[in-house]
Amino acid sequence: QSALTQPASVSGSPGQSIAISCTGTSSDLGAYDYVSWYQQHPGKAPKLMIYDVSNRPSGVSNRFSGSKSGNTASLTISGLQAEDEADYYCSSYTTSSTRIFGGGTKLTVL
Amino acid sequence: QVQLVESGGGLVKPGGSLRLSCTASGFTFTDYYMSWIRQAPGKGLEWVSYITSSYTYTNYADSVKGRFTISRDNAKKSLYLQMNSLRADDTAVYYCARGGGSTVTVPPDYWGQGTLVTVSS
């Protein structure tokens, strides 16, 4: 199964909002509302930021929000901060009872 | 606090075998499914396998099916990954990750720091 499709990179200035898209198929993103997003800083383990499309785990800033329409999900980060610079990965449960990740998006805070 | 510590990585020749271990602490191990997820150098994340809390169900990525075996020992609070017939494209950091609950639809919420597996002659 091919990875979910994400843009390779996005950028924004401090204080701005950015959105990262994640496109899948009817066998993954389109099948369920089991989309999650991870943040990964260089050399570190991924951190769960969003689960079930739009839910934030305890301790995650409300500047992070998620949405989904059809086969496409989005992560929006508002009020960009320097510490948000990282790689972001979307993930989905699939109809084969497996898990699939996106190729990752590098966020640069200008 | 939740802690996951992987071990067992290293350099192995193509066709060789390796067994990874992950020791868990800070939570009730039997309440969670567990996963292995890998990341090739400079690349993205790739889900490898998961096992349910009561050993009843396992699943694998097509890329490792038939070569890798996931297992767990609830008494030892440990997760394992037996990797056979290793190939160069198995080279990656392997992360142990706690499922978000007992249900496999809930995404992994805590990850270890990973152990590097290098397959090279």
C-alpha cells in the first residue's frame, strides 16, 4: 500500500497560520475518521499531536487543529512559533487493519 | 511516566537475523496493544507490525510479512520483533510504540527513542 501523500515542505512566519494536507484513498483516509498527526524534531521520537481527525491529546497546544473531508485531511497550526519547526506526519488506520503514514512534511518557520 | 526502551539493534549481513526488544514501564502493559514502526535514514515513518494486548491478533506490513514476527511477554512487560532474511532496505531506526488503548484503531501515543538496525555486507 502506498504512503499517504503530503507536501514535502511548507513554511510560514512567526504568528502566521499554515496548513499541511494529507491525501489518501477510500481504503484509508476516506474509510474512517482514524486520522492522526505526529510531530518529529530532528533526532527525536515522533509525538502524537492529533488523533481521530481533530482530537488533541492532553498537553498539546490548541494552536494545533485537524480536519478531514473525503480522502483528504489537514493539520492547521495557528500562531506559528519557532519551536513548531519540525517534520509532520499524517497517519491513518486502513481497511486492511493496518496503519499507514504519509511521506512527511518539513515545516520551516521563517 | 511512560517509558519504552528498545534494544537489540546493530549491524547484520544481508540474509541474517536480529531480535529487537522493548521494555515498558510506567503503565499497565496489558491494557495496550503495541507496535513497531521504523524510519529509514533521512526517510519517513513506516508502520511495521502490531500485536494486541492479549496476543490474540497480529498484523504486518506487506514489506515484512513472512520475514518478521512480533511477540510480547506480558509478565515481563516486553515487546519483541524477530527479524529474519534481512535486506538492505530493512535498514532503519526501529521504534517501539504504545497503542493508544486496547483497540488497534487508536494511534500509537508514546514512542521509545528507537534502535538502529543496519543491514550491510
